[in-house]
Amino acid sequence: MTENEQLLARVAAKARNTRPWGWTSLPEPVDAATLARAEAALGFPLSPLLAELYLRIGDGGFGPEYGLLPLLDSPPAGEPAAVVQYLTNRADALQDPDWPWPEGVLPISHWGCAMYACVDCHAPEAPVLLFEPNAGEPDHAWYIDAPSLTDWLNTWVDGTGWYEETNEGMDLPPWDDFRIRTARAQAS
């Protein structure tokens, strides 16, 4: 069994036994056609591990805090789906260029107060970024939550994420690539 297979098995076990706030049950996984529609709407492929989460475990409804957003349809809690949130963020950035949204950075989990965990689908490691806009400055709104989606999932399964009560106060490093990744969009 590969490392990814082992991780998917651990995530699936925890997903079956825990419910994030607002979710009464674990949704069925998406099918390949739904994944293809989502990627066509986004204009880029999901990272392979993220795609496997949606294809094999569930269409959202598992993970830390409010859990993963569903891919295309709104969850029971009324949050927008990941694709809808990404497209909205990209469109809002056109209206307010001071708050650009990086291409390929998919919001996957809402933390409340406009904060999102996001996967950088353009990076091979698929780092998970924290978007935290409440300081009011775009340059201070992006942090590295985990260097990879694999690491992020392991911290959730192991209960060692910054969001756990025992780990409060952990400082996340800033995502220094924010301006580099949004400079092209602002120049066009």
C-alpha cells in the first residue's frame, strides 16, 4: 500500500466517524463526470490527492472545523461549493484589484470570518494556504498552513493542526509567493 493509499484510508476512517459543524452525514463521493465538470469550470485540474478525496471519500463534509466544501453543489450548511467560491473570488478580484485572488488557489474549507483553507493546485506539492483577510491588508492575508495537502491531512487525522485547542498560538509563516502569483493578473 502506497503512502497516499495509507493516508486516504486514515482520512476515510476519520471521515466516517466525525462530523464537522453543519454536516449531519458524510456525502457520497463525486463521480468522474462531476470532477471533469468542476475542472472544466475552474480551468485547471485539481491536485491528484484532492481529486482522490472527492472521488473516494466524499463530496465535502469531512476535515477540520467546518470540513471540506463540496466541489460543485452547496452543502447542507449553506456554504458555497469550492468551485463557486473560487470563481466568485476571481470575479471579485477583477472588481477590486487591491484584493487579487491567485489563479489555481482553490478554497477547500471555510474557517468562518471570511477565512479559507486553500489548495494551490498549480504547485506540485499542493501546499495548503490560509487566507485570513481580517487584518485588512492583502499582503498580510496569506499564510502557509501546510507545505502539502498530505501534511495538512496528516495534521487533521493526528489532531496536531494549529486550529486544535492544544496548539493555539502557533504562528503560520506568510505565503511570500502571493504577490508573485498575482502580479501577472494585475498587469493584464
